[in-house]
Amino acid sequence: QVQLVESGGGLVQPGGSLRLSCAASGSIVSLNAMGWYRQVPGKQRELVASILSGRNTNYADSVKGRFTISRDNAKNTVSLQMNSLKPEDTAVYYCNFKQFTAGGIRDYWGQGTQVTVSS
């Protein structure tokens, strides 16, 4: 089992910045991916950004150039720096941890943190 604890989020004006952080603990294997998804009511959860343990990154087109994902492998933490925030970035953001094993991929989720971009 892997436990995820998120921090950050809140209310920010358009054009502002926020930083989300997530710490993973438990039975962690070295081959994994950490990332952030977001969800608004009535819509499917969508990928925002992810980063492999080898540090390859992937971003949704809507956040490229504005958001930066990073991780600390020694501490098993992942952060999402969100700049130039827009009202459409408003959502509940979920930390995700993917564990790659011989048996397949196992997903773990944080509890979610609200990000609201509004004037």
C-alpha cells in the first residue's frame, strides 16, 4: 500500500500562482510515476502533469508553459508549480502515484485539494 498526503491549493486570482505538493509513503517500488489529475463536477478526471521516476515529464496541452512538475526521488515527493492561473484551472486536484510491477500497474490517489481561480 502507498499513502499520499497532499498540501497546497486554495483561492487565487487569475494570473496568480499556487504550488501543490504530495508526499508518498509506504511500500514504494523504484519504478513509478507521480502526477496530478484534476476534476470538475460532471466531467471526467483528467491528467494535468506526470513525471516518471527517471524524470520524464508529460503535460496536458492546456497547462504547457504555465505549470511545472518536479519530484524528489529521495523523499518520494512531487510538486506542481502553477503559474498564470486561469479560471478554467479551477478544479479539485488529485495526486496520483502509479506503481509499475511485474503484476501490472497499481494506482493510488490522494484525497484531493481544491484549487479555485477567481477574482
